Amino acid sequence: MSQRKMTSLPLEMLLILISFLFLYPIYFLFVGSFKEPKDFYNAFSFPTTLYLGSYEKIFQKINFFQGLMNSTIVTLGTLMLTIIIGSMAGYILTRMNQKFFRFAYLFLLSGMIIPSIGNLIPLFKLAISLHLMNTRTFLIILYTAGQIPFTAFLYSAFTKSIPRELEESASIDGSGKFRMFWTIVFPLLLPATGTYVITHVYGLWNDFLTPLIFLNQQKHMTLMPLIYQFIGNNQSVDYGPIFAASVMTVLPIIVLFLFTQKYMLQGLVIGSVKG
């Protein structure tokens, strides 16, 4: 064995050990969802039988598929609206050199320093006055408004790397600004789009506080408040169904990460070079 392999072997063993430490909570969550109640608190045991009672309980106690649909609509709606507005804002703020747009760029970035939790009371009053309480529409608008500053900043950084000659050639050919942006510029911003989606989809999907405050009807609730409601409706906490609901909730995100992790890394690397 070469000297280099001998030197790297302890590091590789350490990384494997660390990976097991990170993977154990996932293992504990998944295996715990299939354990019978009497075996649940034995953390290192493997289920002796494939117990599906925990999964049956979550479908009996809560409208899981309705919550899954609500989470999907809110997440996809926010991503699409934020990408459309944020990409156009980032492009305009980068390409326009007037003082107004430079001021608008700094003003927009200032929104990144305001903690979202500090706006909950005025936003709650706004939702009531607009009659948008208990609607997924308000949740989508709220998420989009909160993410526009970062998204515009991200797209602005990527737009700076696109040669202006491409846009000038399109203008000579008679292409308007709107058509030029969506047919020429936006496809070149796909790394920025991928970076935004992959880094923000988890926060949107797993958000608990905002839906809990603005949604109090079960038919409109996303998955996280539904799981919390399931806990609150039981005098003694039955962790098996909670683990089962958590598995069903986190599974789409894990699958998404497994299929998109290489694109996330590519986007982050490209962004660090272009920024």
C-alpha cells in the first residue's frame, strides 16, 4: 500500500464514522415508524415484524394527502412566482445604470436584514383586512415577498456574467426586451434557478411557524402543522405515528435531494466563481 493511501486511511475512517453519526437519526426515524409500541423505546433494536399500524393511524387521524397537496401547492407556487419576479428584478437592476435602479437595488437588499418573525403582527393584521386568512394564496404571497430580496441578489450576480453582446444581437434582430429576456437571458440563468430552488425548497416544505399562524382550518393546513395537530390531539404522545408522518413528509425531500445534489453543487460552484 502506498504512503499516500496509508496517510489518507485514518481520515477516510473518520469521515465514515461522521457519516454514520449523521445517518443514524434518519435510520432511527425510518425504523421507528415500523416498530410496535412495546418495542419503540429500544432505540437500537430492529423491528421483529413489519408493523404498519403507525401508518394506518396517521391516515385515520389526519387528512395526510390533503396536507401533502397543500404543501406541494404552496411550495411550487412560491418557487414559480419567486423565480419569475426575482429573475426579472435581478436582470433589470443589473442592466440599468440609472441612479434610481442603483438605489432600488440597495433598498431591495436591505430587506434581507429584517427578520421575518418581526413582521408577523402587521402581516397578521394585513391578512385579516384583505380577507386572506386561511388561504394558501396569502401564504404564497408572503413567502414570495420574503424571498425576493435574496433571489434578486442571486440573479443579479449571475446576470453580470452574461455578455451584453447577446442582448444587442437580439435587439438588432428585432427582439423586444421581454421576449429577449425569456428566450435568451433566462435559459443562461438556469444555474441560478437551480441554486435557488434546491437551497430554498427545504425551508418552504418544512416551515412550521408561518402556516401555524395564518392557517387554522385543517383543509388548508400544510404538513408540518398537521403533524403538530396530531400530537396536540393526543393526551399521551404516541411517537410511532409521529415518526410515520415524519417519514412520509421527509421522503419527497430526500428523493429530490438525491436526484438534484449534483446540480446544486454545480450551481454553487458556478455562483462562487461568477459572484
